[in-house]
Amino acid sequence: MENKPLHNVVSVRFSKVGKLYHFEADADINLIPGDQVVVETARGWQLGEVAQIIGDVSTPGEGSWKKIDRKATEEDFQQRKTNEEKEAELLEFSRKEIKAQNLDGVKAVSVEFSLDGSRISVLYSYEGENKVELKNLKQEINKFVHHSQVELRQVGPRDVAKIFGGMGACGLPTRCCSKFLTDFSSISIRMAKEQGISLTPTEITGMCGRLRCCLIYEYEMYAENRKQLPKRNKRVLTPVGEGKVFDVLPLKMAVIVDIPEIGRKEFFNSDIQLVDGSSYPQIQPKIRPEENDVVIEVDESNEGENEPESGIKERNQGKNQQGGKGRRPRWRKRRPSNQNKSNDRK
């Protein structure tokens, strides 16, 4: 078996809280987390920060990684500082042009320069439903910045909230997306229902106007715990009697049971037993008669006429112990089917 060549792979991010991209570093470049490096990306040359040293990795299939060009120098840092000043100027110019052209719903969010200034990305958000034409805006931006390739890229409301930062809807001084979230997960209203969170829009909506990202943090644990607990309105046996499940507490692995004449009490899942649709689970009725079983027809109307008084008393006492109805015979004579009745009517 041939040994595949190993590559020294490192993870690089281009913003404070951004996605991690893998690059290959040559053996003569000694890197540690926190170092600034210059790499070539699809958006031109960029200045990034080493976030993680993955180490020697074999090439997966036919894939490969782009190489790190060099460690950042003082000239690179100075160029980056100059680009930041140009980004602020272009952002202000873009906002004025959007206002001058009456582009309703379009907002310039941020501007990104490549390290050499050859490529410029203008990030904008659009809240309208119809498609907006930005051809004239792009032409004006090209006139403002010479000899650079300009790209207008639309971003969603979550990205806008991440770029602007600020206080979260829960009251934290920094939003999760601006603090540690490097990617956005798919959030659904089902996650809020599974965790018993109020569906009031102010309770589940973030500053971006979308469902809060934190709804997914504990969703898997809630879903797994609920599978092991009985659902609401199920009949269960507890150490103090039988009752109905009133509420489920997935975090505590417990349920609240409503027991007649006692009230609502909390029990752990290990202390209860599910009743499968029967009020007396200790009795297991037969589903089909065996060969030796005898079908007995009982006439309840004449029952007790020829029975002595002592027998009647014993039978009544047995009824009171079993709930007042007494125990019925296992099998009765089968009644005529509906087909016979319909034939008689005809």
C-alpha cells in the first residue's frame, strides 16, 4: 500500500468571528495560533489570522489546499490600515448614492478590500420582495474607485446583525453571532415547541427579526429526554397511586402527575410505570379463546332470582371491591352481524 504524502494544514479566519478555512503551510514557515498570514482566496489576496494548527494530513481524494504565501510583515499591516480608511470612505459614498438613486429597501452594510486593493466587495441588504436593479449604483462605485473590480454582494438579516453587533434580545451585552457563532444553523418553530418556550414573537425572535439562534443549543437534549418520558394525559402508576400525566419536565427527567384525591405531584421517570390503556394493568385479558374454553351465554335479566340472600351479599361485596360493576364473564354469545340486519330490512 502506497503512503500518501502528508500536508501541514492550518485553519485561518479572516474576521474576528468568522468561518475557518484550511490552508497548507510549507515546512519552512513556523506558525502558531494568532499569527497573521497572507493567503490567496477567491476574493483576492487576504490578510488572515491562524486560528488552529491541524498538523500533518493526507490529501482527501483528489482535493488539495491552497498554500499560505507568507507571514504578514509591517508593510502588510500598514496596507491593511490604509484599506480600512478607504473602506469607510467607500461605504459612506455608497450610502449617499443609494439615497440619491431612491433605492428603497437597499442598505449598504459593509465594504471589504482585498489586501492589494484589486478587488472590492460591497455588502448590502435588501428588504423588499421585488428584484432591485443596482446597475447604476455599481457604475457610480466604479467611477469612485479606479482600477479595481467591484462586486455587489447581498447578505441576509443574520449577517447584518453579526456585522453591526450590539446587545442581544436576551439582554447579553454581545450577541451570540458576534461573539462566537462562526456559522448559522437552520432554526425552526418546532425547536421552541419541543422546549416548551412561549411562541410569542418577542420571546423567540432575535434582533435580526429571525428566530433566535439559541433555540438550537439545547434542542437535541430536550428531544432525547422526551423520548424516554410519557406524554401528557397518559395514565401512569406512581408510588402513591394511579394518575394522569399533567406536564413533562425533560431537564429533570420527571413528570407532574395529577392523582385523584391527592392532587398534582412530581415524580422522577424511574418512579413511575406506564399503564397501557387499562385502568387495572394487573389483569391481562385474553385476546382469543383457546380450544378448551367454553362459550357461556349469561342472561343478566334473570340473574339473582333463584340465588339465596347470602350469595347476593357476597356478590355485592365483591362488586364494591372491584369498583362496583363486578367481573363479567370472559365470553358471550356473538351478536348477529350488521349484514343480517340490513337483509331483514330489505
